[in-house]
Amino acid sequence: MNKLDSSLVVAALKDIGFQITDKPTLADVVLINTCSVRGHAENRVMSNLGHLKHLKQSKPNLIVAVMGCMAQRLGSELLEHPAVDIVAGPAQIPQIPEMINDALNCRINSIAITEKIRARHAPAENKTLDDFELAYDTDENHISSQAFVRAMRGCNNFCTYCIVPYVRGPEISRPPHAIIEQIKKLTDQGVKQITLLGQTIDAYCYDGDERQYRLADLLEMVHDIDAVKWVRFITSHPGKFDPAILNAMANLPKVCPYLHIPAQSGSDRILKAMNRKYTSAQYLDLIAQAKETVPGIAIASDFIVGFPGETDDDFAATVDLVQKARFKNSFVFKYSPRPGTHATKEMEDNVPDEVKKQRNIDLLDVQNQIAEVDNQHFLGKTMEVLVEGLSKKPHLNKAENDNNPQLIGRTATDYIAVFNGPEELAGGFAKVRITRTSPLTLFAKLI
Ligand code: SF4
């Protein structure tokens, strides 16, 4: 979501004549997009603002704008920071170019956030956001021939640890025709893979034209666009997952057989305290149903370790769930209290940091052992990848002894494959044969 928002604002600024630099010392304007999901991300923003405060002493005309969830969360408090000139929440990104011009021309500090974040946005505000996305989502913003397209905004789930409902507002599904129009524009520019975005994408629901559109319907509509070769969607919530989505994945060949569906914990007691609205048994049933309906599906999950009150037994239940589900990969985070959430207000952050750290390491170890074994099944297999470009870690595959540079590609099931090949392949599909595996990467030879 944040990557998409950043790219939209960058495109809008380029459109009115700005050039982009990643060196703050060369910039007239520094724009920071922020995430509030973990304390660590917010601390990094504050540390960057500290550096910019010093830079402003030698560049007094420098304009600093803070956008995104932290801007929405802290509002005027952030505007009081000596480095900050502009504060804009996630729903106000279309206003940023004008706010920057005002700050440059008239030295006016400004703030634009949503006052009543849980009130439904006015239709005009949604339209402005939709128009902004349609105008500025271009293929230039994305890695070779792939694009993110927002299907919905906000979240209604109120997991007790999570700040998203308080900074991104209620769930709002975009009209399917606006999504399709945007995708057609992107495919006209050469985009081949679409990733539909939503905090709870499986809850996509739009009432219009005397019928209701759910995610399975939207996937079918995207699938029908000839120029779309692959379509993905992230992220799903296991609580109300619609089985029609699995049928769409099984029956529509361009829908990638990849599901990111965070479990967060394997302990029913902790899941209840997190307000996740499912049990570990229900979660595992859903995973079994997904594997049965969509052969070869790859499933990834997220976990929070050290949630308030998490005992050794609760953590053992999480390890047990990971061992049973056999995920492709898991993202593991240490619990971090977020101001204003139910967990922060009502629960004591009582798992010591060293225990959180150890559980984080232990759970990743379990996950890595699973992936190490399961990935060996790919040895010798031919897989199709969408080539993203040059590999950032060229040492990884140096045994290949090939004069071509090392490229990185992604399978439909979201595995990363590294192989040697001509750089011109970037943005296209290629077939590779897997020669070596590790828990997170497949090493391959171009066919
Ligand atoms: S589903 Fe839960 S974790 Fe995900 S964004 Fe909504 S409140 Fe946050």
C-alpha cells in the first residue's frame, strides 16, 4: 500500500515538473512516507526527521513533508516538529503536490488529515482518490511489467494489536469498473502482472449494477483482460474467507496459486485476545481446503510472537500450527504495542524482549527447516518466472559460471528464482530449471 502511495505521489510531482533525487542534500523538498504498524518504523521516521532538522540549518528553504499512517496518527503533533512543514494522511495524498507548491511559494505550513477516521469517506473523497490513482498509476512506477492496483482501502476487523483501522479508516471497496479501467491503462503500457491490494482483500465487496461483486468476481473480470498474464491478490484474512476465491484460483489459469493469509498465532487463547475471529483448527481446515481445491498452491503466513500473556505453551501451539500448515514462508514479528489500540490500552506488554527475540528466532528456524525440505521437491523441475531484473546479490549463484548477469524472477507461486541470463529478459516471462534450493531462494538455469 505504501509503495503504491509513494509511487502515485512521485508520478504526480513529476507531472508538475519536479525531478526526483534520493539525496536529501540536493533536494528542495523531502517527502517521507510513513508506516505505523510497528514502533520500529515510526522510530526510524523520527530519527530521519532529526537528521533533516540539522540539514535545515544549512538549507533553511528545504521543505519536509510527512505523509501516510504516521501523519494521520500524530497529526498536528507532527507539524510541531521543527523539521516538518507538511503533514498529509493516506486519504489526502492527492493534495500533496498543491501543499508542496504552497510551502515553496508562500512558506505556508499545512496539515491535511481525516478528522473522523472511522466515518465513511464522502463519495467525493473516494472519487478524488480513485481519479488520482487512475491518473498516476503508470508502468514507470513499478518493477518490470508488474503493477499494484488497490481494490479496497481500510479495515473493519480491529485486531487488538493493530493500528490500521485507526489510520486507514473503514473498509471501502473500489468500483470494479474503475479497477478494470486502471488495469487496462496499465496493460496498454506493457504491464503483464497485476497485484490487487487490500488490507483484507478477501472481504472485497461492491454493490452496484443491481448485483454484488466479490473478490472471486473481480478476479474473473481481471482474468478476462487478454493482456493480463498473471493476477495476484494480497492480503487475505482467514476469518471470513470465501471458498469461491479458491474455486476462482482453481478454474482461472491466470490467477496465481499463491495465498498470503496471516495466522498470527496458533494458540486459540491468544487468537481470541487478538480478536482474530477464528481458531487454529478453523485456520488449518482452511489451509487443507486450499491445498485440496488448488493443487500446487503456495501459502505464506505472518506471525506475531510475544503478544501480551503469550506463554511457552501458547508459543508451542504456534510452532505446532507452522509444522502442520507447512507454509512456503512466514513473516515473523515481535509484538510491538501501538498507541491507541485495544491491546495497548487493556493488556500489559508482559513478555520480556529477550523472550520475544528468542521466539522470533525459534519460529523462523522451524519455518526454514520446513522450507528447506519442501523446496527440494522443485529440484530438476522446469518453472515459469516473470523476470524482475538484475539480482541484487550477484554472489548467490556464482557457481553458474555464465557470462550473463544474474537475474531474479518470481514464479506464479511467489518463489524467488535466481539464474543467469541476458538483462533484456527483464519484464518478460522465462522458463528455468531448478538446480539448487535454499529455504528462501531457488537457484536455476535458464532454458
Ligand atoms: S485484519 Fe487485523 S491485522 Fe489486518 S489490517 Fe485489519 S485490523 Fe490490522
